[in-house]
Amino acid sequence: MAALPAGSRAELVFMGDGKAKAALAAQAEAAPLPDGVRIVFVPQGPVSAAKALMATAHVGIVSLMPDVVRYAYPSKTATYAQAGLPMLVICGQRSGHRATYWSRSAAPRR
């Protein structure tokens, strides 16, 4: 996020209370972010709240631990696809895949 061009406006929202939350929050707090860029953490909520949040997003991020991609994808992958939300899928180097941007349509959602 710190590498965004000057004048960019962006918000990265993490929803949930997973085991990586504390470490991510500490990294976000220490990150030098430009004006107009912020990182937000919201608590885990019902599926309806997650879907409402997704409806405001431009892209959903799916990060996979090394070797997980060989066996499964997180359920949010299907939820993003069902909502028509473009995805940035990030896999470990050993997965044999590269980070991929997927979108059903090249047109913006808004």
C-alpha cells in the first residue's frame, strides 16, 4: 500500500479474527502509508455483513499458505466468484502458480 502513487485513495479491509490478525495489525500500524490510504480491521461477523462489505469492494484478495493450493481454496474464493468480485489470488512460490488477477469482466463493478 505504501508503494501506491501519490494522490491514490485506497482502503484495505480485513474481516475476521484469524490467527494472523495480531501480526497483520502490528504490520499495518508500523507501515508508512500515504495520505488517502488506510488499512482497517473489522471483527468477524455474519455472512450477510461480509457480503455487504464485499459489495463495496473493487477486488477481493485470497492469500494461500504454501502447498494449500494443491488441495483446496478458501471458501471466500467461491463467495467472491458468486458475487462477481474480481480477485487477486496470492500463492506461495512453491505452489507452481503466480499471483493471478481474475475478473469475470474487464469492466469496473461500479
